[in-house]
Amino acid sequence: MTIRDMTIAKLQQLPESLLQEVSDFIDFVAHKHQFQSANHEQQDVSQAWEKWFKTVDSLDVAPAESNSEY
């Protein structure tokens, strides 16, 4: 029996009065994990930008030659 099956079996044994509380808790857990996932993705993007800036800052830039044909 999977954890999903065991959880469903437990839900079916609960009185109707407790199901709203369980539903609210499921919503809370889902929201918490979505927030953590989004926060982790934001950290990954921040780290990528930081790495890019460090790489760009270390580049040698040669001055452009003057062009008097403007």
C-alpha cells in the first residue's frame, strides 16, 4: 500500500467535521513548498547574475580607436 493509499484510507475514517482542517493543512503544505521552490529558483537566478557580473568585470576592454569620419 502506498503512502497515498494509506492517507486516503485515513481520510475516509475521519469524521466530516475534521475534513476542513485537513484540507486547510494540505493547502498550507502545498503553498509552503511552492514558496520554497520559487525562493530557490530566485536564488539560482541571483547566483547566475552574480557569476555573470564577476566574469564581465574581469574582462579586459581595449579602448576604441578614434574615428574622425563622423
